[in-house]
Amino acid sequence: MSLTLVIRSQKVRLRYSLSKRQLVAALVLTLGLLLVAGRSTQDPAEARERIAYTQTGLIKQKQEVEQLKETTQQQLTGMMVKLGEMQGQLHRLNALGERLAREADLNSEEFNFSELPAIGGPAQELVDLDLQDGQDVLGRIEQMLVQLDSKTKQLDALESVLLNHHIEAQSYLAGRPVNSGWLSSYYGVRKDPFSGMPAMHKGLDFAGQEGDDVVATGAGLVTWAGERYGYGNLVEIEHGNGLVTRYGHNQELEVKVGDVVTKGQVIAVMGSTGRSTGAHVHYEVMRHGKQIDPLPFVYRKSQG
């Protein structure tokens, strides 16, 4: 079976024959084009349904966003109220601490409840605590918690002094490792000044001026005089009966290993070497190789 096409004009006469296979192929192509053209024309009712469905989804999303906004505003309001309560508590702690320090005739710089001091120290043990920051409100809450923690430690230290707590006398240590300056950071968990994470501070920081004298708090034998990681220039003194003191971040050292020193002797010059944010001495007391709180020794009455 074949199909013959004849085209005639005054000047041209064309004759073209199609085989059966070519005829079937042309028919299939024509039907395909018609099908594609038919699908490209969408039913208006179907289009309306799709638009309505999309609008419904958008309305639902808008409602969810509005609900989330309302919930967030409620939570923020509650957090702001809590911040106000914490601020009031902080003011009361400041007033109480300042009054007790005046009554005990203590150094006003050492027990300064109105501001947070500059701190530093050697590498510290991080406390496993999940902290988040980056949002203004959360940042303010975190700052408030740091202040409350600092004031609590100051009050605990003040309580220890006022109640005249004593420690068992082994080798007699007493007094501060500086002749001038003030106590700027306590023993215990605090916010690490470099990492920003809670960490254990295993000593006391006494702030002052570069060049101030650093003195031995008791007689003993110098067992370390040199640089040590985190401590900067460090002096370590063994006092016998398991007691050792450390004096870190010094600018210069005035003693060497093997020297015998007496209480009050100048052993170093205050500086800011090692992990430090400013001029101070990091003072540690160790008993049988473990750091303990030096504060009771600092406020202990001298013998004689």
C-alpha cells in the first residue's frame, strides 16, 4: 500500500509517493503533536483548585508564624521580668557585702562589690556545661549569672573572715603574697577569661602594678624558679609537712632553685606572663600535691 501526492502548477509538476511505513510514521507523529497540544491547555477548574490549595497552605503557614511570634513574645516578657528580679537581688547583695566589709574594716578594693575585677590564670579544667550565647537577652542573663556567682564567692569569703575560720597549723603560712594590691579573683569555678567557659580556678589572683614586689607567705625551700606553661614565670616554695606555695605570672624572679627564703622575703617582681589578662600574681597553696583554697591562710593571724 502506498500514497502518491501530485502537485501541479503552470510551471512545476511534483510527484511524491509515500510507502506504508512512512504513512504510519506520519500518522503517529500527527497524533503525538495533537496530544501534546491538548495537554498544554489546562482545565480552568483544575487550575482554580490548585490555586485554592496553595492559598490554604499559605494561610496555615501564616497562622503558625503568628502563633510562634506570640509564644516568643510571651517567653521574652517572662525572661525580662526574671532579669529585673535578678538585678534587684544583685543590688541587695552589693549593699550587704559593702556594709559587712566596712564593719570588718577590710580592704575596700579587695571586697569591691560594685564591679567585676580583671582576672587570669594558668590553663584550667573546663566544666562540662552547655552554654548558648549570641542573643541579646540570653547574653544579659549569662552576664547577670556571672555577676551573681562572683558576688556569692565574695560573700562566702567575707563570711570565712568574719567567722574567723581556722585551719590546722602544719608549716605556718599566713598573709598575702603582695605588699600592695588587692584580691581580684577567688578559688573555685569561674568563667575562664580566654575560653569563656566555666572552669576551675585553683588559686587566688592578687592584682597590682607591674614591678610590685611578690613576697613569700612563709619560710621554705625554693623548688622551682622559672617558666612553666600557663603560669608564666613561676616560683614554687616547699614549706614542709606537705605544704607548697606557688606564685605565677611574674615579670622577673629574685630567687633560684635551692634558695632558702623567709616569710615576707621578696621572691619576684609582679608581671603578666603566661595566661594572664593583666598585672597580677596567681597564688596557690598545695597540700600533698593537691591545690586547696588559699583564702584561710591569707587571712590567718601571724604567730607571735
